[in-house]
Amino acid sequence: MKNNEVVRIAIAENSVIIRGGLTVALKRLSNVKMQPIELLSVEALHDCVRTQCPDMLIVNPAFGDYFDVAKFREETSGKRIRVIALVTSFVDASLLGKYDESISIFDDLEILSKKIAGLLNMASQEETDSQDALSQREKEIVICVVKGMTNKEIAEKLFLSIHTVITHRRNISKKLQIHSAAGLTIYAIVNKLVTLNDVKDL
């Protein structure tokens, strides 16, 4: 996470007092800029994920009668939203294990700050890992795809069979969870595999 980046945190909690108090606490954290989004209903949560895609979701396990973490992860796969349990009463430990982290209404600002920072570090570590996960050959293929080359052209340029190029492209899509040339272009620019000049003529 860069210093000037704003972290969007959705707070799904039925109690206005707890939700409002957590919003104020998050805004007081000095180590990162927060943009809390307060959510009152399951519908509001779905809208928020669809339109704003928060970086984190702090949710009461009892939200909307029962918050299904596994189902939420399935519905938002590829978005890498960190899910944090907001513990306001006794919650079964096995249930909390499904969340990335848990915070209690009794946590002070220092503990809250450490937990949020830990999750942000985890997220930036994953971004690094996913880039490292691409082999040198896969990075070369990403660059060729971004430059608009066909599988046949890539195969000729890199002295590979078309079948090998297709296999590499399938592996790249799976590793990065990116399934379009536009998405790969953004990935390649962000990760400095290509410059804007390389792609602006396309």
C-alpha cells in the first residue's frame, strides 16, 4: 500500500452506535487514510461490492441474521476483499477461523491500527507474490499480448509452438485471475512490464 492511497473499508453492522463508533475510530488511525462506508443491510453490502469494491469488509457475523463468509468469498472471488469479523458478543472460535482477522468492540486504537496494518501488508505481499509467480517466459508472453500480437506471432517471435503459447496464456490467466487483453494491459503497465508508450498506438 502506498502512503497516499485511500483504503475503502465497508462496515456491515446493524447497530448504528457500534457502526458509527467504528467509523470514527478508523478515521482516527494515523498510519493510513480510511474511507469507511457504513452499510445497514445485505442489499447495501451487495451494492457496495458491485459499485465501490471495498478493500476490506468489517462485518458482524450476525449481520443479516447470519453472514456466510464462504458464500461471500465465492461471490467476490478475484476482488481480494479482506473480511474481518466484528465481534460484539460471544462468537464460536471455529466460525472466526473463516475470517482474515477479527476485531472486538473492546480493542483499543493501537490494536485496531496493528490489525488493519497487518491486513494491508498481507495485501501488498500478495500483489508482489502474484507478479513473482509469473515466470520470465510468461512475462514475455504478457508483453506480446499487450502489444497486440496473435498466438501465431508470439509463437514465431519466441520460437515456441502455438500450443505452448496457448498453455502459457491459460496459466497466466489462472495465476493473475485476469481474463481479458485490457486487464492484462493494465497489469503490465502497473507492474512496469511495458510503458504507456508501448501500448498507446494500439
